[in-house]
Amino acid sequence: DLLQHKAVLLTNLGELELSRGEAVQALDTLRRAEALHVYLGSDEGLADTYRLLGECHLAEGQLEAARQHVDKSLEIAERVGSPYFVGRSHRTLAQVVSSPEDIARHLRASVEAFRAAGMTGELAATEALRARLLGTGSLPPPRG
């Protein structure tokens, strides 16, 4: 329906604005998308929009707001069982947390989600982020 298309378009526009370095404009666009996704009850739309809102806050250096939005994204993504949204949320969380162990934990979870779904492009993006955040070595093993 028309509102669903508008919500998706606003989410995509917000992502484009963010990719162009326009985080403040993207926040406004994504808040409009969020309102429509809430109204429509679109969990997948909300998962993506909350992750992008988190990335906007991350770009603005607002780590607590980023964490809150991406935690919401991950919660919804896990509930709906979407490996794409789970992997993307964990990848964003790896950029929000500060300890190397937490970074590695989120990157591992991202890799597991993308590998299970056969998403090679997303795996490559996660590996590139791992190299940037943790250096060129492999992910440290889980602690436990």
C-alpha cells in the first residue's frame, strides 16, 4: 500500500543522506520513517530504521543514543528472525561499543548471521570493518 511504500522510501532516503554525510538531515528523514513503520506495525522496517538512526547518532558522536537505537534494532531483528538485520545490527554495535572483546563479540555475531544466510557481500563488509577496528588479524576466540 501507499503508506508502506512511503515508509520504505523514507528509510532508503535516510540511508542515502547518511551515506552522503548528512546525518542531521538523515535523522529527520528516519524519524518520519520510524513514525510510519510504527503506525503500520512493520517490524522489519523498524529494525532497519532503528539501526540507521543508531548510525546517524554514531556519526554525530552520540554513542548512548546510537546504542539505544541499535539495541532496539537487534531486538526486533532477532524476534522476526532476519539474518540480514541481525548481522547489520551487530556490525553497527561493533562500532558503538568500546572494549575489544565487545567489538569482537558483535563482529563474530555479524559474521555468523551472514554466513548462515550465505550473504557473501555482507560478510566482506564485516571483514573490512574488522580489519579497521581490530587490525589485520582474525577475530579473537570467544571468552568463556
